[in-house]
Amino acid sequence: MQKSTTLFFLINCFLAIVLISCGSVTKNYTPKKLDKTSYEVSYFSEPKTDYVYKTNITVYGHEMSGIFIAKKINDTTHRVVFTTEFGNKLFDFEISEKSFKVNSIVSELDKKILINTLKEDFRLLLKKDYLLQEQFENETENIYKSEDGDRDNYLFISKKEKKLEKVVRSSKTKEKITITFTLENDIFAKKVVILHQNIKLKIELNYLKSE
Amino acid sequence: MKTKLYTLFLVLTISITGMAQEQKMTASEIAAFKQDVNVVSKKIKTLSTDFIQYKHLDFLSKDIETSGKMIFKEPALLQWQYKKPYNYSIVFKNGKILINDEGKKSAVDIGNSKIFGRINKLIVGSVSGNMFDDKEFAISYFKSKGQNLAKFIPKDAALKKYIKQIELTFDKESTVVQVKLLESSDDYTRIVFKNKVINAKIDDSLFSN
């Protein structure tokens, strides 16, 4: 009897932890009736714009800097290039929601796990169209949940400015990637931070103003 | 028909301009040119110059422009300092690369990196102009609008992966006025030197970050 009570208690604790973790992204927010079914992000979607950012990458304590360049090359695809300050290309990808092509990558960075991480990051960064399934709110923000296969994306939109300030990509139990945007205007982000929760990786983009 | 004629005209114009722009040097011209550059680069003890860097990627609508100042001191002290649109400085010194990125400092030991060593040699060589090493490069020589042009194709496979070709443009004084690093046929980095000062006093302490 004693034993089974302990076991029951442990299972309960475990369940409680799982349930709390499940709702971690929205845990301080109140569910609300969905007020729209789709959302469009326009920070990287203008085909005429060269999106050029000075970039700092911190990975497990190591720092690396360079220039991040993204450009929409057709309806579905972005070209994403990372170079050193000197201009040497470190990698060159073509990326859409469904396809991914490595045009070039230097051998030092040519690791499958790294490429897959960057692919997921950039896909999220460049994603334009979200279908929404649930909504939450607090005093200052609306949060929309958008299912994406075995992951969920949460869009944090300020109530005052009605602007997307943060995207959180999460598994069913844990936050994985957080992207925060500091805006220059309605359609342009002057600063973007991509932060990983499960690995020590942070990518910081600061818009390169041409003079 | 009209289109065909137009195309023909266009092709002719392009090839004529092409010819006018670059003309292969003769063997004696090459010898004289190399001699001139060697004489000038031997005289260079220090060099400081402003530069503008244009990063050309074929899919972009505009080249990415950065600029700053470069200083060099014999035999191999080099500082490359970007001032616009951001502050980033890189020093090559005693087998080390020192970086200062908006105040954030770091150092890389290049003693154990062959490729960095080569790149270092290449940068110093392209600034002073003296990199006519037939063992390292397949070199070709051209004349163009009163300037001389040397094209270097790396022979080393590891280096070739990063740089397909280097083009140095020399003015009448046989000093380098432009470096063009080609990564592929469509993408390159072009660096233009301006306000060059040769053999002014440059203190060693400047090569720190």
C-alpha cells in the first residue's frame, strides 16, 4: 500500500511537471477566442530589398562575426549568404519552406548538425505566412499559436503597436528557439536575435546601414 | 531581323570594348612590368591607405560597401581597419590575428593554420604588389587604359576553394590601386585604394587592437 502510494505520488509529480512544461510558452497568458486565422510577417519578404546585417554568433562560448545577407529570389525562396568582414563567403544557401539547397559552405562549417540547425533557424526567421489555431493574451500582448508539424510556433504581437515582436518555436514540451525583433518601422527589423534554449547558440543581427 | 541585327551590334560592341579594356602583355612588357613592380615594392617600408570595399553578390541589387584605412609595415605587420558602417579592425602580427569588433577583442593563432598563413601572405603581397610567385599561381598579364593588370589563379587546391582568382590593378607608378578577389564568376570582393602614403613613419605600437 505504502509502495503504491509513493508510486502514485511520483507519477502525479511527473505528470504535473509535464503539464506545466507543456504550457510553458503561454503559461502566464489567458486563452482567448481566435480573432484571426492567419498572420503575415513582412520583415524579410520584400523582393527588392537586400537584407544585410552585421552578425555576431556565439556558440558554446566561441564568438564569430560576419555579414548576414538575405534576399527573396522568387515567390517561395530566399538566398541566404554569410561572409566574413573581408567578404569571403562562409556559406551560401537557398531556402524555402519545403526545399533547401547548399550552394557552398567552407569545410570548417560543413557539419550536418550545424547545417540543420541553421536551416531551422533561417526557415523560421524568413517565414512569412502563419496559419493560426489558438490565441492567448496578457495586458500587453496577444499570442497566436501556429502548428508546424511536430513543432508549434508562437507569435507574440504587441497590443499597442500591433507588431510582431517575438517568435517562439517549441516542441510539445519545451521552448527551442526564440527570435526577437527590434523594429525600424512596420516592415523592417533593425535588430534580430535568434536564441536557442536547448543548445548554447545565439545569433545577433544588426542592420548594416549603407551610407 | 531587327533583333538579330541589334544582338549582333551588341555582341560587336561588347567584344570591341572588351578588347579595348584588356590587352595581353608581350613577353618583354611582362618582364619590364615585373621589374618595375619589384623595384617599387622593395622601396616600400611602410604604407598607409584609405580603402573602399565593394562586396558584389550577383543576386543583390546593390554592392555592399564598407570602408576604412589600411596600414602596412615591413616585413609583415598589417592592420585592416573598417570604419564605416561599423568599427572592425584586424591586425596580422607575428603569426597572430588580432580582432577588435566594436570593442570586442579576440585573437587567433595562425601559426597552426596553413590556410590563414597563406591568406596573410597573399594580403601583404597584394598590397605591396609583390606576389609574382609562379609556383603558387598561374599568372597572366594585361594592359588596360594606361593601367596594368595581373591575374593570379591559385595552384593550391585548398586555397582555390576560397579564391578562384585574384586580380591586381597597378597605376603608372607600379603601385596597387585595386584588388579584386573572385570567388566564382558572379561573386567577388573589390577593394579600391585611395590616398596612398608610402614610407611615412608608422610606429609598431599602432599594430595592436
